[in-house]
Amino acid sequence: MMLVVGGKKVAVVLAVIVAAAAAVTVMAAAAADPSCCKYCSDGSKACGDSCISDSNTCHQPPGCACNGTAPPSPPSDPSYDHQTKTYHAQFKPLELSSADLTITPFFSPDHSVDTIVDFISKASKTLDIITPSFSSWSHCSSGSPCVGCKVSTCSGEKFPVFQAILNAAHRGVSIRIITNDFGDVTCEGKIAPFDFLSLNGVKVGMYTSTTFTHSKFMMRDGNAASISSVNWSRSSYMKNREAGANIEGKDMALVIDFLTAVYERDWEATRPYNVTNSYSASDMAIITNPAHRDFDIPSGPDRPYVSPKPKPIPINAPFKLWTSPDFSYKALMSDLQAVKHSFKLYIYQVTDDRLCDWLLDAHKRGVNITMLVSSEIYGSGDQQKASECFEKLQAKGLVIHRAWQFGFYMYNHQKFWIADGTRVSFSTGNWSPSDFPGGDGAYPPYGEPGWQSVNRDFNVRIDDPAVAKVFDDVIMGDWSNSTTWHPPHHHAGAVSMTNLFDTIEQLP
Ligand SMILES: *[C@@H]1O[C@H](CO)[C@@H](O)[C@H](O)[C@H]1NC(C)=O
Ligand SMILES: *[C@@H]1O[C@H](CO)[C@@H](O)[C@H](O)[C@H]1NC(C)=O
Ligand SMILES: *[C@@H]1O[C@H](CO)[C@@H](O)[C@H](O)[C@H]1NC(C)=O
Ligand SMILES: *[C@@H]1O[C@H](CO)[C@@H](O)[C@H](O)[C@H]1NC(C)=O
Ligand SMILES: *[C@@H]1O[C@H](CO)[C@@H](O)[C@H](O)[C@H]1NC(C)=O
């Protein structure tokens, strides 16, 4: 029934339901069900992709809306979790009192694709990447019960980053990618993007250090790094609001040392991606063709919003870089506790009670808080948790704004905040317990006492007015086109299937 949305995770859930005789298994599958784009309860019912009032008649074919209330999460070990050993916090934040660096902030929807492709194009020796997932722009990472597309389609992959990586591989750059293992199997006779890259010498490793790697990260030639909120999906590059920066310059050795230590730790623990199909000589000729690949860089959607052109900003300023989970909550809190008079937060979601309480306390002690959040959050559990926090804050007089939604299923997925006017932080993670877990620094695998869902993320803080200004322009520009946040109610509008497809591809 839910097959109408066509995503692979949907099919997996269905297969479990079909195969399972025991009610308990069905429940576990339903609890993890990513195919429900929303739950309809309290006098409403599922109709197509929307909720309608119980008293109305539904004229839509079944879609992605589900009856009932959102199940608790996580009810069971997430399928992408391959951690087997306790992870111990080990990477202390790198803190420089005056860093001589060059920072190039960039934002989706206009300037992620050109900035990141340019970053890759400049690699001459090494390129180390972390991406949570890969959602092909040519439907090569989806399908059910297996994924993939024809060799010629994958070769023509429309995601420019894929082609830029192949060009780098062909000019001899040594490339590694760390990503999560969602259990995808490539169909017989087809190829998936990671197969294609692997067959071109790109080393792909499946993450196991903690529950999930949530980093959107690249480093190049031991002299440049790129840290952002940008997922490898079309919507993240071209439709969402996303934020990040490239970091280069004189003091880069220290930054690279830190990033390399984390990368090598995670790489060491990866399981190699295995290409399971074999390809004919003529297919291999297409796959490994070393000719330079031309590709289109699409321009951003035509709509009015602030869109700073990425430009390098030289700094000599306090700089801090830290990774999650290692000491990440403590490092964030110590920064937050230093906030004196103003705080601007432009974030996808706040689902952490401790951080929500910090906002409340700061507001109470007179800090001027400007808070802009995503209109929509993917995942009903997260949406509900974030709403609880926002309602609590608004009840105490903190006015929260929701960013203007330029269409259905466009997220404001950036994660950045500006303290006291000049101290800007940006992160690959949300204000969620999985991104800033805290605790005693020991994160055991699922099944052991004290387990919690823990992500690998990177966080950067820069105390520089020129860098802060670029981020400030974005939050204030988007703020000017925003409305007061109110608890979400059910949309009557239709979900675009393409966008929904993208989203489901990006699970969790
Ligand atoms: C939801 O419940 C209504 C009755 O309340 C039913 O007609 C409809 O088919 C259900 N939809 C789904 C997707 O289960
Ligand atoms: C790939 O195959 C090797 C050797 O059989 C195995 O150890 C490894 O776990 C496999 N990788 C994944 C991601 O399953
Ligand atoms: C609080 O910050 C906002 C956004 O910068 C600003 O417009 C407003 O004037 C500030 N309010 C006070 C009381 O300073
Ligand atoms: C945001 O901009 C769009 C496009 O110009 C406009 O239609 C919409 O009304 C604006 N929303 C708000 C809340 O200002
Ligand atoms: C981005 O990717 C992460 C990890 O795959 C996922 O948790 C998140 O839902 C995605 N979000 C958006 C808005 O693209």
C-alpha cells in the first residue's frame, strides 16, 4: 500500500510485515516505519499524503499519511547501527586563541553545489570524505527490494559531486569515503553509486564507531576542510536552507591534525564496502573510462531570499573545533554559559531538554534570543519533541519564528548560532541528544546497559565579526520572511512525490 512512494526503506518495512507472523515483530516494524510522513490522530484521519478531519470523506488513494499516534523512538536498534564496541570520548576540543585562517561560509540552496564541487576539483593528492548517505539525483540509490540503475545511467549521474569525485580519482587523487551502512543490496545487472566509485579506486568504508555518522565533511591535501549541514541529496543541495564553511590558511596544520585523528579513528573501524556484482568488459569500459567528465552545475531555485556569494574571509581570531560525541555537550555548554546579552539560533530542530532549558534560562536572565526554526521536521517523533520545546519557550514569552517554507518538504536544515554578535558556531549536528550526548564519555553498543543513540558530528566556533556578519545576514534575511511559530497542524496540501522520495532516501 505504502509502495506508492517507492522508497527502498518502505519496501523493507513491508517485507517484514508480510513475512512476520508474530504481532510483536509487526509492531517493531511499525515503530520503525519511516514510510509514515505524518501520523493522524485526535479527530483526524489519514487521506493520501495528508490528514483530514474524521468527518470529511477521503477522495485520495492511500499515500504516506498513517492513522494513529507516532510510536516512541527508538523502539529497537536502528538498522544502520553497526557499532560493536564501546566508544570512549578521546578527542579534546581544539581551541586556538588566535587562528590565522581563511573561512569561506556557504549556504544552500544556491551555493553548496558550486562550492563543494570546486573544493573537490582542487584536490591533487588526497580527499577524505564523510557523508551520512548518498541519495542519487538519477534514482541510482533506490529501488526495492534492491537498489541500483543501469551502468549508463549511473555513469551519467546528475549529482555533480559524484562526477567531480570521479575526475579527482582519475587524476590520481587518493579518495576515501566514510558512510553509514543502510543494508542496501545492489540488484543483479545493476550498479549503485558506491559500486561505481569503488570500481574507480575510491575506498568506501562503512561506519561503525558509534550509532551513526552524521558528519557532512571533506578534507583535501592536508590543507583544507569543508564542514556543513549539507546531505548528499538533491533537496539538501538545491532546495533546503543549509549552512557551512570551508576552512583553509596558515594555521591549518593544527586543524588538519585534529580532523585527521578523528578520521583515522573512524576509518580504522569501518567495514569495507563490497561490490557484489560483476560487470562485463563493455560495462567496465564505461565505468572506468578515465576521460574527463563534464557536468552541469544547476542554479538555485528562483525565489527571493538572502543568498551570500561564498567569499574567503581572512581571520586572526579565536577558533574552536570539536567533534561529537567526544566532550561535545560540555564544550557546547561552556560556550553557551558565556553568553551575555544576545543569542541568535537558526536551527533545524531542538529536541534536547537540557538545551531547551538553557534557552529558557537565558531568556529569563534577559539574553535577547532570536530563534528561527524549520517549518517542517522530517520524522514525527522529532517534530513532536521539538514542538514540546518550542511550546514551552513560547509559553514563557520567547517568541520563536518559523522560516518561510518555499514549498512542501523544504527544510531549514542548517545548524548555526551567533552569541553576543560576533561568536558564530556552525555544526553538522542538531541540538539533539544524539548529537550532543554528554554523559561520562563511554558510549556502549546497542544491547549493553547505558546505550544511547550517538552520532559523529563536527562543530566549529569562530569569534570574528566579518564571519559572523555573513551568518547574521542569512538568519536576519530569513527572519524577515518568517512568521511566528505555532504548533504544527495538519496540512491539506499534496506532498510532491519527488521531494518525498528524496526525503525517504535520506533516512533516518
Ligand atoms: C485511516 O482510518 C480511516 C477511518 O478512520 C480509514 O478510512 C482509512 O483507510 C485509514 N487510512 C489508513 C492509511 O490506514
Ligand atoms: C565485505 O566483505 C568482507 C569480507 O568478507 C567483510 O569482512 C566485510 O564485513 C564486508 N563489508 C560489509 C559492509 O558488509
Ligand atoms: C533583540 O534582537 C533583535 C534581533 O537582532 C533586535 O531586532 C531587537 O531590537 C533586540 N531587542 C532588544 C531589546 O535589544
Ligand atoms: C516570503 O516570501 C514569499 C515570496 O516572495 C512571499 O510569498 C511570502 O508571503 C513571504 N512570507 C512572509 C511571511 O513574509
Ligand atoms: C540529512 O541526512 C541525515 C542523515 O542521513 C538525516 O538524518 C536527515 O533526516 C537528512 N535531513 C534532511 C533535511 O535532508
